[in-house]
Amino acid sequence: MRPHFACLLALACAGSLAAAKTLDIYFVDVEGGQATLMVTPSGQSLLVDTGWPGFNGRDADRIAAAAKKAGVRQIDYLVISHFHRDHAGGVPQLAERIPIVHFVDHGPNTESGAAAGELFTAYEKAMAKGKHIVVKPGDRIPLRGVDVQVVTARGEQIGAPLAGAGQMNPLCASTERRALDQTENARSVGVLVSYGKFRFVDLGDLSWNKELDLVCPANRVGTVDVYLTTHHGMNMSGPAAIVHALRPRVAIMNNGARKGGTPEAWQAVKSSPGLEDFWQVHFSIPAGKENNVGEAQIANLEEACQGFGVQLSAESDGSFSVVNQRTGFRKSYAARAQ
């Protein structure tokens, strides 16, 4: 009995070790906001944004459910990309459901007015129960085994190209700049997450001109395996000049049924060289069928949905898989040829 038990225990441990080799990313449906949960092979967690306030705690419940599925009992690092309600509004409700250890942001809210003040006051009250970290471009968030580098924050961007980046961007000359954006969108904290050879970029709601600053005249970030569409796939962000420079193999859009997924931004992604696949959290109703991907790669088809998400698991060799939580449909992507 004892040798048999030891054999079973060894097999179980081997299975656990095998399962722990991936960086898992959960793109939680918060109805056109953002909540992206990353769980490292060591079990640490990083959450970018918390979705909306209200709705009877809908978004906080969905994030907590994703954390439970991932085996996460606390959020080690909560990164608030910027202070808008669809990104930072859910912080107080989430803090009631799961402990948050570190609160990471770009510093105080740069917008004024009653609504902005109320949002930031609620955030500060929740933040008082944890530790606060203010980041600037070039900083790193200390996760074990995964490199999380801040590439934009508070309207600034990294000064020097990252390793392997720095190529001149031919699309810059033909891309017009737009009116100056003085909102929190332009101050978004953007991060590049690297696990071995795998690279994922999340720029929050970074606006058009600030995206151009990051990749023009030279691309300071380099190429990525997975790109989370900026600003939910809205046409005030996501010019081809940045998407095509990043050359993602897979793009994921955290849009809502009626927010994001605009034809211009969608087409900038679809025409990106080297793109293998595109996944959406929602079917975009205003964009029409011609500007949506196939149903197999859309987590929620109806406006009144159950809040299914998209899940990604990455290996350190650069290979990864993506799953539609609504159907269980999975696609695997081999490591990029060197």
C-alpha cells in the first residue's frame, strides 16, 4: 500500500508542477471596462484594473470568481491604469471580496470635478488598507519569474528602446496626430509583461498621440506575441502605426456589446502583418458582422450575457493557448520561430 501511495503522490506532484509552468491571463468581462488578471507560475497575482462600480458588485464578483478559478486568495499587485470609472471604479467593491496587498498607479488623479474627486476618494480609502506604489516609465513590478516593465505612465513613456527594439517605424510619417488629449486616458499606465520568450502588452486606454510617442519615429517596445487592444478597440486609440509596429501574433479586445470594437480600430488590428488570430470579449453590435471575428472567438455573443471571459496560458518558450470560456474552444500557438 505504501509504495503504491508514494507512486500516486509523485504523479500528483508531477502534475501540479506541470500545471504551474504557465503564466495564466484572464481577460474578465467587465462590460467594456478592463480587468485583466495575471497569475504567475509561482502563484503570484497581478490585476490590471477593476471594472465599473455599482451593478450590485457585478464586476467585483466576476473578478473574484476568476481569482478563485486561478487558485488566487489575494491580489498581490493591483495596477490601476488610470482613474476612470470603467477601470478604477470597482476597487472598493473588489477590496471587500479579496485582499489587495499592493496598489500601483501613476499618482493622483489628474482630472478635476465632483465625479473625479469622488472616484479618487473612494480609491484612496480602499488603498489605505494596503501598500501604495507610484510608478514611472522604466520601473518594474516585482513578480517572481515574470518581468513586468512599465512603458508608459502619467503622460510619459520610456526614453530608450527596450532590448531588441528601436527599429524605425515607416508608418509614422503618414499618421496624423490628433487634438491634445488632457484626460486620464493619456496618463495610462502601460505594461509589457515577459515570461521567458513570451511577451504581452497592455496599454490601458492610452490615447492616439501618446501611442505614437511610444513607437515614433522608432519603436521603443519591439514586437509582442499578444496585444490587448488599446482603449477597448475604440477609434480614438489604436492607429496602425502602433499595432503594426508591435506585430502581435494574437490580439484580444476587451470591448463591450456597445462600447469599443469600432470598425477603424478593428481593421487596424486585422490588417496587422503577422497576425494569426483575433479574439473578442464581446460581439460589437454597432460594428456589424463584417467588423467582428467569428463566433468561436467571441466570449459573449449577446448584450445580456453571463459574463464569459477569454483565458490565455503561456509557456516560457513563447508558445501559448487561448480559450473561449463560453464554449471551451481552444487554439494553440507554437513558439515564434527565431
